[in-house]
Amino acid sequence: MHLEAIDFSSREPPPPYRDNLIVILPNAEYAMNPAPIRNAMTVDVEDYFQVSAFAPYIPREAWPSIACRVESNIDRILALLDNENPKATFFTLGWIAERYPAMVRRIVSNGHELASHGWAHHRVSDQAPNEFRDDVTRSKALLEGIGGQAVLGYRAPSFSIGRHNQWALGVLEESGYRYSSSIYPVQHDHYGMPDAPRFAYYPHGNGGLLELPITTMRLFSRNIPAGGGGYFRLWPYPVSRWFLQRLNRLEQRSAIFYFHPWEIDHQQPRQKAISIKTRFRHYYNLHRMEERIKALTRDFKWDRIDRIFLD
């Protein structure tokens, strides 16, 4: 595993790489161990109506009145992973865990890692530091109480930690988290920090909280999204497979891949009032997603984040 230490406290945006980065290069390990590189499979446990793009149309006050589909979708995912045998990390909303504790315990009993996705899918960029601290400590305590295991990881809703709220990483460390997977080093209209490192790094020096960016592919002098979500549904599967093969074989890196339970649920209720762009992003190729996840589990080796990056 390559780890880079970079300081984001300066006002000037840092380049992705500096001469004084602390880099750990396990070349000898790779040379002596020909086994396939393990990639991190992750699931953001939220329901279809909780995505940030639907927030203008479905207020949080309406959530309790909407029939949840997340439990049945998680059970399908657990069955899929059980059949193919990889383990995964489940970044789970506190709002969901509070209502479906038995589902959370099934995730744990199946050998998967439980991690936090915050409480009610509030973007970190919309929270003050004290609000964020309450959010991440509340969700961590609930998940640990239900799952009976330490919650070490956090993922910000909509990858909403970027250049202007790096303080959030310090709050996570102070709250007992060991890693975050909240920064997406891409250019996007709703999130992204394109000049952030592409691979695992320590934002505040060699040690402390570890940041695990979602996987990208460096092409044409820019970072191309290659780590799941809507882009995985957009690219033809052979393209996504090539991205990950290149990452594993040429760059000798572990991928961090993510998807949502609602992405395998093509029968979910359709929202009619949303914009054309939001409709395309949310619904495109939902009917192909489950088979593509199955293909991924056959074509690559997968494991939990903690076993890959913390062991």
C-alpha cells in the first residue's frame, strides 16, 4: 500500500504530488507475492429517496412516511457477496441503522465491516464544525451499539469534504475514526477535489487519520472517475474492467469501489419532478447494475477496507 502525507492547511492549493511527500513503496512485497491485489468493495447504505440530488424534492421531514426499500436491497447484496465470497465495507446511515438494527447485525454476522455514512445524509459542506461533530459521534455510537464492533471508517455523504472544509478530517480523528473515504479527486458539479492525491494518504502528516480517495484513472492529464457509482453504470463494463485492471497491474494499487443499494433496484418508485440531468444520473442502467457487480466479484479480488489498509 502506498501512503502519502500531505498538508492541506496552507492557503495555496497543493499539487497532487510534492518532492517531500512521505511515500511507502511495498515493491518487495509485490515482487514476492504474486497473488492478485485486493480491492476494497464498499456500499453506501442509504435508500433511494435519501440521495442529495433528491433533497430539493423530498424533504427529510417526509422520510418517515416513505416505504423503505433498503433492507430488501441489502439482503440481495449480502446474498450476492455470500455467493461470490468477497467481503465489503458498509458505510451506513444512522437514520437507517436506527430503523433496521437487525439488518445491521446481518451485515456484521456475514463478516463485513461496518462504517459510518453520517446520520441523515447531511452534506458536510452544509454543516458547522459542532454540527458535524454531533453527527459523526452520534452515528458512530449507534452503529457500534448495534453491530458490536468498533466503527473505524467514515464516508461523507456525496463526497462533501473538499478544499474548503478540511477541518472535518480533524473532527473525524478527534471523534475516534481511523480513516475517511470522503474525497473524490475529480472535477464534478456537486463535489470533488481534483488536485487531491489519487491514492491513500495522511492529510495531517505521517500518522493519524488516513484518507482513502475513491478510485480514478489518470488519462489525458485529468482524473477519470473509475470507482463506481453512476459512472460505473455509465461506462460499458469492459471499460470499467480495463480501468481496474490497469490500476492493479500497472500502478500496483488497490481500487476503492462503491455503490448504493438502490442502484440494484430498478423497480424503485420514479420521481417525476426532478430535472432531466438528475433523472439520467439516478436511473441510467439500474437494470444492469446487479449483473455488473457480480462480474466485478468474479474478475477481481475484493475485501473490506480495514483488512486492506489498516492491517
